[in-house]
Amino acid sequence: MLRFGTQRLAIAVGLALMALLPTTAFAASTATESISGVEIGFPIACGPSGSGDSLSTFSGGASGTISGVWSASVCHTGLSTHGVAATIIGGRFRVSGFAGWRYVTVYGSFAGGSISPGIETDYAVNGVGTCTQVFRLSITGTGTFTATLVHYGAFFDSSCHVLSATLRGTGQITY
């Protein structure tokens, strides 16, 4: 008799714990997000030794299904403003915020993608000034993303020296 009561108690506790789990534990959800942010820190090496691949890290605000903040690190081959597309090798992202009345944190990864050759515009007088480089990117992984990357820099010695970057785009995340 005691054994039957213990089983009933275990079942009741198990059902109560299941009721406390977020619904995402049982079914996949999709979030549609708009993001904007800035590059934080300096790019670091991420590919095979000597490859020239860079890991760039960004963070900013997200709005859409989840309203909050995001951060992402993307490993990519060298960017070019001379007709050669870069390849996205991998990376990770996180979006945290409110989905309705519920606070969620979603983690994901980048499996691949591409960054179009950039368009550089120089604003120089007597060989010195400012410059921008604009790139379009498309990323796949735990969702799909498209964005515009803009580099801002100083123009001297006949080239653009990048000082900062912004990223703005949209995507769908499966979580």
C-alpha cells in the first residue's frame, strides 16, 4: 500500500514539474527579429593558422517576436571591396528579451553564408578624410539572417582604415 502511494506522489510531482517548464521545451518556436548594433572590440583570428580569417563580435538591440538585446560572433574570410565575396565559416549568437510576457534567451549558431564585395566611398580632400565601406551579408544556421554591415574609417595613404562598424538587418530564429 505504501508503494502505491509513493508512485502516485512521484507522478504528481513529475506532472507539477512539467507544468513549470517553458513551452519551448516541447515545441519549436520561430522568432522574426530586426536587429541593429555595433562591432565591439577588434576582430581576432578564428580560422586555421595563417588563413587570415577573422572573428568579429557585435551587439545591440532586437525587436520583433523577442524584444531585447542580442550579441553575435561571426568567423569569416577576408572582406574585400574589389569584387571577391567573403565566406562566413561559423559563429554563435544570443538573443535575450521578452516574448510577450515571458523572458527568453535563445542561443544559436551560424553554419555558413556570404558577405558581398563591399562598396567603398571616400570623402577626402588633399588625400585625407573619411570613408565608408558597405557590405551585404546572408547567414544560415539556427535560422536565416540578412543584414547590412557598414565600416566607418579614416582615409589616408590612399586607403580606408576602418575604425568602427555597424550592423543592421532581419532574420528568423528557430528555438
